Amino acid sequence: MPQDTAALPPIGLFDVRAQQALIRPEIDRRLAAVLDSGRFVQGPEVEELERALATFAGTAHCVGVSSGTDALQIAMMAEGIGRGDAVFLPAFTYTATAEVPLVLGATPVFVDVDPVTFNLDVEDLRRRLALVKAEGKLRPRAVVGVDLFGLPADWPAIEAICAEEGMFALDDAAQAFGAALGGKRLGNWAGAAALSFYPTKTLGCYGDGGALLTNDADKADLYRSLRTHGEGKTRYEVMRTGMNGRLDTIQAAILLCKLPLMEDELAARARVAAGYDAALSGKVQTPARPEGAESAYGLYSILLADEAQRGRVQEACKARGVPTAVYYPLPLHHQPAYREAHAGAIAGAPPLPVSEALCKRILALPMHPYLDDAQVARVKEAVLAGL
């Protein structure tokens, strides 16, 4: 029988309060400075944050924007992606990755994912790229790789394909800020990396926020223009059609308080993941650890044998006060918003069996830097009880 959890400290799937308790005085100081200055839009804290984020990631440039979704959109707008263009992206990810090409008039082409890493399957990308080229209806323009749950995608392979085909490689690193591949942090792979600072991310603000990392100075200047209505050198010089995609000064101030904690928090996430791995490996499929890749563990998701076993584990966790979540219950090509685009992208498109199967078997466990040993032990015991 599960133990009585009423007297035990609650476990959060995510936890923003524990972190806030450590830095609340600095947050209050930073917010007071913004309120006193009255510079709520494009205040000096935004540029300060951009410099700090670029330094942390080891990139030449960072451009703060209003959300991870807007980061993706600005990057695609800078490439002129629109009607008649094919944008290849994984079928197993969050909706933002697919909605941006459609908003711009382009067509998302869904690619299956690898059954071990859950990231874009490079061989399936080649297969679908060949089909698009053979049909001749769409121009292959970009590949959006997603570093799902914090694990870097296979960027050397994706970059090689994009170089061969003259396509733009865009890194959707919304769940993976702080992750690294081949000794380089994300932001140094692909043409640009889009970050999200949604509160539950590895670096989260207290609302919406995002950024673009790049090593291309011209692209960084273009991103800054596009985020501010296409401005030129002055506010009322409009060089191009842009959008209102600026990062609020208050959110930049909060992120400046949080960024100094990142190295320790990444290490803490890795310790939690190692603890889960030790107890669960061999009993369920635990997150992959490819050689040379360092996950940021934005999420820790296990793969169960089938939907029935997942249900049993969920019930066992619930009975013990352990929260779980399913990311994601449907692959994107089955979502009502994308069915028509999927059907029209490739005539008689091959199935996406891995993405479809993952949705029935995936389960996310609590993952944040402030889980203590006792809480990690409770999570492991609850999962094992449900197997």
C-alpha cells in the first residue's frame, strides 16, 4: 500500500518557488530599478541580458524576443520563408514548431523521430526530402530540429543535409538551453537557435520571453529589426515588414537574476536524472545519452511498454502524491490544425509510426533542480510500484 503522503512535502513536476526563495532580494532590487526607470520596453536590462546569454552559450550574438514561438517566426521571416516553401520538422513535438511555418504561408512537412532519442530521424528526413523534390510542388527551404526534452538533436547530420540541399537549419532549443553537443553549447549549431523562457523552461522568466542565438552578425541585426516592426536605424524608418516581438524589460531583469544559478541548476538536473536512471534503467526506457551530447534535462520522460502500463504507472504515482504528465498525447500530423497541411505536403505520405507510438507510451516525471533525495526516492518508488 502507498504511504500516507499528507505529511510529506509536496513534489512539483516543476518548481519555480524554491528558486525564487534563493534570489528574491535580487529580484526585488532589479524590479524596483525597472519601475524607477520607467523604461519598460527595450530598457538597458535587455541588452545586458543579451550579452550575458551570448557569453553563457558561447555565441557571438543574442537577440531577446517576446517568446520562443516569436523566436522561431523571426528566424523564418529573416529567411523569407513563405508560400510554396517546405519546412521539415519532427511530428513529435510541441505545436509552436509547426504553427509558425503555416502562419507564414509555408507548408510543414512532418518527419518521424528516432525511437531512442525521440529527436528528428535523419534517415526519414532524407526520405521525405526526396519525395518533396520528386513531386516538385514545394521548395525545400528549412529544417527545424528540436532538442526534445533537453537532448540535442543530431546537428552534424542535419547541418550536412541542409548544406547539400541549400536549406536553412534552425534549432528549436526551447527545452534545452544549457545543453551541449560535441563540447559546444546549443546556439553554436544550425544557423540560429530559438530559446523559450516560459516559466517551466531550464531558464524561465515570470511570463513569456524568448531569444535567438546566432554567430552571424548580419542575421542578428536583421532579427533586431524584425522584432521591432522592421525598424531601420531610427524608430520611424521602416525597412521591412516585421512584428512586435520585443522582450519586456521586466522579464529581462528577472532572467538576469536567474542566469547566475544556471550552471549549478544544470548539474542538479543531471544528478536527478542519474538517480532516476540508476533505479529505472532496464525496467523502462530511460532518456538516451548519446556520446558527446549533454542534455539540459528540461524534462525527464520515460517510455513504457504500452498505454496500459503507462496508465498503471500514472495511477501508482498519483496515489503517492507524485505528479506526472504526457508530452505529447498526439503527434502533430494527427492534430486537427495540421491534418490538411500534412495530407497536402506529400501525396500518399509514408506513415509516422514512431511518433504515433510514443504518444501512447511516453510519461514525464518530476524534473527540476530543487528535488531533494527523499523526493527523488519517492518518485522512483512510485514508478516501480506501477510496473
